[in-house]
Amino acid sequence: MTEHQNLDEELAVLKSYITQCETELKSLTVAKKKSAAPRIRKSLQQIKNHSHKMRGSVTENDQTNNT
């Protein structure tokens, strides 16, 4: 698998986390379900962690290509 394919897959996972977060935000704001708040925080943490992982992969790949 190439680095580009791997990043595409990682981006798809990140998009799924964002979609999940959007769904939970709607539950909180529209349906007034307070139980959605912890799930939103969890989704946001997943987004943060996954984006940091992707950033590291991109940085690592960039450094490899520059040497």
C-alpha cells in the first residue's frame, strides 16, 4: 500500500469521526439530549488524536522525501 492510499484511508476514518460528532451535536442542540455531551467530547478527542497521528505521518513522509 502506498503512502497516499494510507492517508486516504486515514482521511476516511477522520471523516467518519466528524460525521459522528455532527450527529451527536444535533442530538444535543436540536433534540436537547444532554446525554450526547460525553459522546461529543469523545468524538472530538478521537478527531484530535487521529488528526495528530495523520500530521505525524505527513511530516514523517515529508522528511523522508527531503533526505
